[in-house]
Amino acid sequence: MDILITNNPLCRDHFTGIYYVEFADISAHAVLQRVRDLVHIGHVVLTHPRAGGLPPGTSPYKSVLVSAERDMQVAVQFLEATENAVKAYENARTEFAEKHLVDFQKLDLSLLTKVK
């Protein structure tokens, strides 16, 4: 079962049972750091870390799907994409109006519902 790294409660609830969901109440930047750590040990990124082309800091939620299986060789293209995303989010905005949080969660969820 592939692994969904997310800080989005809607994604957690929607994809539980479909993917192994690793959920934490952390920043989008921290989600990307976790994905990077998994790529370093051989997991393959299945959804692009910058899916949707949203600028960093546009949403407080981030969800990335990675393979359950590990490859013994780290795929350079996945590592580069993830490292670039981590760097892009380093100075991203982290505070968002409470009234918009559900909309941000739905947007993040919609980016993943097209997968598989």
C-alpha cells in the first residue's frame, strides 16, 4: 500500500484504507521535509511535491504520495524535485485565516483525487 504523507485532515479521512496515511499536524514545509527523508531511503515520489503549480505559501496543506516499496538506488529526479520543493517552502507564509482552512483542505484533496 503506497504512503500518503499529509497534514490535511480531509485527505487523511478520504484516503485511509486506500493508502497508508501518515498524518501529522505540521506545516506544508515539514510535510515536504518528511517526503525528502523518505526519498533519501529509496521511496519513489508518485505525485509531484509541487502538484497544482501553486506558489509556496498559498496553502497551509500539502499531501504527497510515495511508493511503499523502496528502491536501493535513490532516483535523482525525485530527489531534485523534492529538494527544490523543500527550498521553495522554506520562507513560505505559515498563517492563514481560519475561515479559509476548509477551502484549502478541499483544494489539496482535489489534487489527489485524480491519482490512480
